[in-house]
Amino acid sequence: MHTRVALNTEISQAATVRKIEFPDNTVTQSLLGEHSGNAKRLEKLANVSIHIRGNVLSVKGNSETVDFVCNLLEQLYRIVEKGYPVYAADIDYAHRILSGDARVDLERIFLDTVFISSKKKIITPKSIAQKQYLDAIRKRDIVFGIGPAGTGKTYLAMAMAVSELFSKKVNRIVLTRPAVEAGEKLGFLPGDLAEKVNPYLRPVYDALYDMIDFDRVTAMIEKGIIEVAPLAFMRGRTLNDSFIILDEAQNTTPEQMKMFLTRLGYDSKAVITGDITQTDLPDGKISGLIHAESILAKTRGIDFIYFSDVDVVRHPLVQEIIKAYNNLDGKSGAGV
């Protein structure tokens, strides 16, 4: 049931002013953030002014922008009312999502809880593409997530894997990446092959430790419930009752990609993530991710979800950096 808010609009020659009166002062304060930080952030993002008096907000600015901001605030109020904490970054995400389509229901995205980490961090999608990605993983047994760094491809796949493991839908998680430099540079490192490629798997461990406490992860790895291994270790195996994630898939060869995809056993899911603009393969080598996209895009039961710079959930500058490089690529035709 939607919360009803009282609206009052005044139009002057310079700007439109719309007042919103929210029913609950406590919820309103939570929405606005400490020292009204969320409201101040929204003022900068949308180029409006927001005057606050208790649970009454006056939004002043261009008529269309005022309507946009009121819609955003009303939707976020309903989300906070249902117990979801809104942080400064959520203001950015909400602004970005509604800027793309003002008709989007933010509740469908922000309240889709994937997993609650050991640190009580609520993991939810932060963009439309992320929501589509999660829905695809729930529905399909093989999903490809393709897009730039920082769009949550691996992190959300990991959250889904942990959620499915803890709800006993799978018996184990298998996390793998290709080790591009499999020759001389690795040869100089101490230890066996697993120890040599461990640095390549560090980002996978980082995401895992962000969701489950260190000791529990260690125990699950020792028991084989969670396996983190280089892609070469997958050859010849059949993986049943597993949630399998192939990260950095742009650095696979077509042969490696075929080998990985054919490891899928009964009651298993596979999520393949990668950025086709960041291939580290030697010149002349075709990326297995690009090759798979070209031959599997129309295969029933397999979904391809594409992310762009608008889905970046890292520092705001990361989004601008990706845009800048994309613009350079467009002008020069050169890859990054």
C-alpha cells in the first residue's frame, strides 16, 4: 500500500515550488540522512533547492525537475518506511535509475534483498541491469554478465551463490578465473600451481570475505564446500549440485570457454562474467567470451545481461573514467 503524501504546488515566474508533507517524522529524518546529508546530495544532483521544516519539504526548481525530485523522494520514503536504510550512495543510484526512466518502481529494485552478509550488510541491486541480472540468475542455469569493471557482475553473482548455498539449493560453490600469464612469469613464483595463481584469485576471495566471516570461509574451503581454483583445474570434471562462477571470462580462449561450459552437471548453475573491452590475451588470440556471445546469444536457456557505465557502483569517478575511455574508443576505433 502506497503512502499518501500531501502536495502543494506554487508556480512563480522564476521557479516551481512543491511542498511534500510526509506522515512520519522519524521516517522522514531517516530519509533525509544525518544533518540532511541525503537532501543536500539530491540538491546537487538535480539542481534544486530543498527546504526542510520537520516532515514538510519544499522543493524549488525547474517544473519538470521538481516533479522528478518529488517522485524520487516519495518512492524513497516508502522504501525507508519498510525498514530499508537509505544511504548517500542510494540517492545517487535512485537519481541515476529514474533519470533513465521516471516510471521505474524503485521498490522492485531496492527491496530485492539477495543476501545479508555477516556484517549485516544488505546486498541488493542498484540499477535496472543489476535487477535483470539477478532475475536471470534465478530463472536460468547459465547466465553471462558482460560489462565494465565496477558494475557488480562478480559481486552479485557471489551473493546469489552464497544465498543459494545457505538455503541448501546447492551443495557447494565453485569460483574460478583464468590465469592469463601461465608461463615464465608464474614460473618464477614459489609454490605449487595453486599457490602461483592465487594472486589472480584474490578479487574472488575479497568478495567472499565481504559476505562471510573469515573463519567460516576458511572452514568451508577446507571442507570443499567452497572451492576457489584456476580455470585449468576444471578440466575433466563434472560439477553437480553446484553454483559455479567464472570471473574475468574475457581472458579465456574459445577452447577454455567450451571446456568450462561443458562442466555443468545436474542441479547446477553457472554465471560467467567479463568485460570484452579489457581482454589481456596475447595479440591474435580470440576471447572465449566474445566467441561464446557470438554462438550462444540465441540459445534457449542461456541469458546474456549487459551492463554499461550507468551501472557502475564504485566511486563516482569510475563512471566518468569509463565514459572518457569509451569516447576515446569511439573516436579512434582503438580498444582499451
